[in-house]
Amino acid sequence: SPVGGDGSFGVSFGPSGHPINSRAEMLLPTPTVIVKLDRISPSIYEAALKCFARASWLVSGERGLVPAHPRSLLGVGVHAVLECARTGGISGRTPEEQRIEAGEVFDQRMERLFVEAHPLIRTKFERRDRIPYYYLFRARAMQMARDILTSAGTRGAAGVAPFAKQAGVFAERSLQSKDGKVAGRLDLVDGPGRAVVDYKTGNTAVESSVSEPEARQLRLYAF
């Protein structure tokens, strides 16, 4: 039965290796309070298309009570690397130095995420690099950071100038419609390149394919 606590659990084993007693603790999510939204974002909209309860939880639920999907933690780690690449946080002069720095940024961000993660995540995985696909996402982050730095270098900047310091380029920018009812946070607005960029870390069935929700998100951002 639920008894509160930090979500941890323990099991005692006898000489034969079979559990002889156990005690479990869990946190029960409290019902969300339905409130009127002042504005909507792409993430809330997509959640509402699937389930109104999910959208309600996204808006006003106690998210700390529910473990995040391990792959979402990896996605946050990748985005941390890309933000560093865009804002000048990776200073290596050679491609190999840049890749090493990007990998270190990923590891450091993932270590913080793992320490702060839900107790069930830390119980299931001994350490951060035991999360499935850890090194695959790490390699992706390193390559994507290199691509960003290479693109910045081809703009005619001195060395590799941070994206965020180039005219018409904005990273991690929050925008909203004129009436304030639609809002979103963009990964990158590339004015000179006439592009709105949103980085995704998952696989696609077809090379360069864009899903319907992703296309909807990008069109909204462009608008």
C-alpha cells in the first residue's frame, strides 16, 4: 500500500536467494486541477490530441511524482550539447577537439540529470551510462555539434563564431503570437539561412522524413 517516502524500495533475501520479505514505497499522483489555459504550445496541443488527461497533467500535474522516460533524459542531454555548440560553449579549434568537448558536455549534463532523476530511474539503472542507447545518443550529439560548428564556420566568421552572436540568428528563443494565445520555444532561428530548426534525437523510418506533428510544429514556429 502507498506510504509516501521518496519512491525507493527494498527486498530482503534468504540463504536460498528467494525474497523473505519486502517493503515498497511509492508516491501517488494527486488529481490535477482543471484550469483555463491562457495560451497553448505545440507540446500541449499534441498531448491534447492524444488524451485530454495527458494535456491536463502537462499543464498542472505534479510531474516530479512520475518518472521521466529514460530516452527523454538522453534527449535533454543532446539538446544541452547543441545549445553549447550554438552559444560558443564548445571552443575546440580542431574537429576532434570539438567532438571531445561535445562528449564531455553530454556526460556532465547527463550526470546532473541522473542525480536529480526520479528514484525509480536510479534504482533501475546503476549509473547514467547504463541507460539504453546512452552511447548512441552521445555519438549523435557529438556529430550534430560538429555540424553546427562547421555551418557557423562557413558563414565567413572569424574562426567558428557562435551562432548566437551572428546577426539574424537566435537560439532557444521563446516566441508568441500577437494575441499571446499561441507560444513556443524554438531551438534555432537561422535568419541568413532562412530556416527554422528544431532538433530531434529519435530515429525516422525514412531519411530526412518529418512526421505530421513535427511538420505542424515547424509551420507554427515559422508563422
